[in-house]
Amino acid sequence: MPDKIIGFVGLGRMGGPMAGRLLDAGYSLSVFDTQAEATKPLVQRGARLAKSPAEVASSSDIVLASLPTPDIVKAVALGADGIVKGNRAKILIDLSTSGPGAAKLVAAGLAPNNITLVDAPVSGGIKGAVNGTLAVMVSCPKDTFAEVEPILKHFGKIFFTGELPGLAQTAKLANNLMAAAALVITSEAVAMGVKGGVNAKVLIDIFNASSGRNSATEDKFPRAVLPGTYDFGFTTGLSYKDVRLCVDEAEAMGVPMVCGAVVRQMLAITNAKFGASSDFTSIAKVLEEWAGVQMRG
């Protein structure tokens, strides 16, 4: 059995399955979430319930966090009851998508207390979290990476991006922009094809056998758009947040985001029309309405 006690803050749709995989691997867990219901399945399996992120950091050797927004990450890490107030853990692994700016700020805020940030956003959705097939992007000092790699390997394939905080976040934002862009352009292409009389499923099959193949044609459309369920498992609000972060960071670097700005606008429209809690495949619904078609098959 692993000898380190692991803390886990944020047990939502991604954090819950990842924490469960650590229990499966034999780790002792100390857990916290603002939603009490989220902690129950893990506590029933033997995890210790903490009352705050600070208590998690005082009862574990390494803390992991999976949180929805940069502001929540900063509050959990550096707030009055945050991880920085704990007296035991010296490593925080942030699995959230919070952007390079937030990663640098959190790393600097933790450093005076000798706590090292491991910047480790993940990609692969709920299915990847459950099955341990996520892509885990990591940036941290190399000696720290050697210490946390045995933990992170339970989540999927690890990609070490470098030692500076924010490098992994940059890679994750670039990935999420491409995923959203694929969904937007595929929605436009399929809407055009259907309007012209081609069956939507036949179109997707053609794309997947041709040069137009992408993550939306291979996965999102067959699973969530063609059946009309719009339930892929990633919210519009989170996708909009990620793309906004990506475009803002890129522009601050002096990198033009011509296509990225359009993807951001499409997500803004989808977010306004269907709400932040809608599935981000609802982008296709916007195109269906505009084109006067239904993409089924």
C-alpha cells in the first residue's frame, strides 16, 4: 500500500472519479468539497472527510485539486482556509484548467510556505477520468515530478512540459481551443451538408474516412449530436472559460488569435442561448437553428 496520504479538494465530475482511482490504488485519502454530496461516495469507501482545504493540507502529504475556475483555484490554494494555511503538505497538484497567469500567481503565493505547485491540467473528459486514460500535462521542478509521477500515472498518460509554472496550462488551453474549434467548424460543415440534402451520419462517416476527420467528427458528433442528446459531458460555461483564457493569454503574448476569437464568439452565443450548464455540443444546436436543419442520422 502507498505510504503517502493524499488530499483531494474538488470532487466533481472529474475530481470524483480521479479520487476514486487513487482509493483503488490503495492510497489513504483526505477529501473536501463545498458540496457535501460529492464527498459521500469516497467517505463511504474509507476516505477521511475534512472541513476545509487547510484541514486537507494539514492531514495529507500531497494535495490534489480539481476545480472549475481560476478564481476558485486561487481561493482554495491561497485563501483564509486555503491549502497555504495547512501545516503538513508541501506539494499541491492542480489538475484544474486555470491558465498560466493563475498558475504563476498560485506558485508564487505558495512558495513562502515551502509548498511547491505542480501544474497538471488534464484532458479526456469524464470517461477518461473514470478509465484512467486522461492526458496529464505537467510542469514543475524535476525532483518534484519524480515524487508525484507515481500518483499521476493512475490518471493516464503524462506529458512533462517543463519546470516553470504555467507551461502545462498553456498546453492545455491550446488543446481546448482546438477541441472547441473542431466542434464549431464541424457543426457548420454538417449543417451545410444537411441543408443540401446529405444525411448527417453519411457526412460524418465521409469526414472520418477523409481529410476532414477531427475530434468532433470521431467522438462528439456520433456520441452527442447525431442522437440529439447533447450530453457529451463538458459544459458550455467551462469551454467558454477555457477559450476566453486561451485567447486572452495568446493576445497578451502577442500571438494573434483570428480563428480563436471566432470560436470564443460562438461559445459566447451558445452560453447566452442555452446557459453555462448546457453541454458544449450545444454549439451544434445554434447552427441547427440558424440553418433551419436537424443534424441527425
